[in-house]
Amino acid sequence: MLHADQDNADALHYLGVMRFQQGQTALAIDLVLRAVELRPDYADAWNNLGNIYLKLSPADAVPAYQAALELRPDHPDALRNLGIALRRLKHHEAAAELRREGEACVAGLVVAARARAAGSENS
């Protein structure tokens, strides 16, 4: 897909994640940055960019997680990951608050999923 469409943000994002898993961190960053340049509203790509940066420097990861959360304030992974970065930076109170927000967000998602499941069973 990427070969046919060099501007496919999804393909760039996931290829970047794969390259990161293969230990090609610099290439991974370039690919995911390209994805968010093409689609600045791509919260999951911002979150994964933060994950890549987190392995290098928690301080560099924070802006990526914040970008994801500006787009989707209820993004449970970005909330959790930002908390991890802040904890590593010794910002314990802020990290604890994010943990609470993340837990509340996940609890809300579980309730919504159960409601959808119960609704589909009654259909």
C-alpha cells in the first residue's frame, strides 16, 4: 500500500511502529512523523510517536502524548503513557492524576462496551 501511495498516513504510521519493533528507531521516528505531518489529527500515531520517544527520553515523549490528548482527551493509552513519562521525570502528582483519569476513562469504556453488548443481545 505504501509503495502505491507514499502519502498513506496509516501505512506510514504502522510501518514506523514495525521499524521501531525491529530496532530501527531513527527510521521509525521519521515514518511516524511523516504520518502526523500528513494527518495532524491522527491521535494514535501521536501516541505511538510518544512511545518511540519514551525509549529515548521521557521529556521528548511528553509533547507527543499531549498532542494525542489534545485530539482525544479520553485516549486511554495516551493518558497512561503520559503518566508513565511524567513518573519517569519525577512529576509524581501529575502522573498520579493521569492514572486516575485513565482508570476512569477505561471504566467508562468498559461500561459502554457492556451496554452495547447487552443491546445487541436483545436485538
